[in-house]
Amino acid sequence: MQNHSVADRLASCLTETQIQFGLPEATEVTLVVYDVMGRVVRRLVDRRLQAGHKRVSFDAAGLASGTYFYRLRTERFTRTRRLTAVK
């Protein structure tokens, strides 16, 4: 779990935002956005990524205003953060 970093702030977006994170080594990564009921609304990443700083765009167009959660999962690390979509 050490040496991983994720933007640790509540994110608000009008239509698009960027989720940033760092990987200390190459690893399998999933980055998924869920609604408050736990349903998957977007699968942003589901593949192996090389080490380094990453930015993933999330386009909230087509989603209702409200609270969502994104979960970043690697082979050694899981982090969940809240995201608020404002239209």
C-alpha cells in the first residue's frame, strides 16, 4: 500500500474532470465509477499500467447531478473517493 498516491480531495465536476494517481511500479489497475447504490456507471481503466503519474479523464455527461464514488484498485492497493457531479 505504500508509495501509492491518489488525489485526496473531494472532486466536483461540471461535465469532465481528471482523476490523478501515482504508481510506484507497473501493475494491473482498475478504476471504476459507481453511483450511491453501488452500480457501475463507468469503467475508466481495466488494464496493466506502467509506473508513474497518471491522469484519467472522467466525462460525467449523461449522468444526473449527484454523488458518485470512484475506486482505484491495483494488485496491492485500493482507494475509494467521492465525486460530485454538478450540472
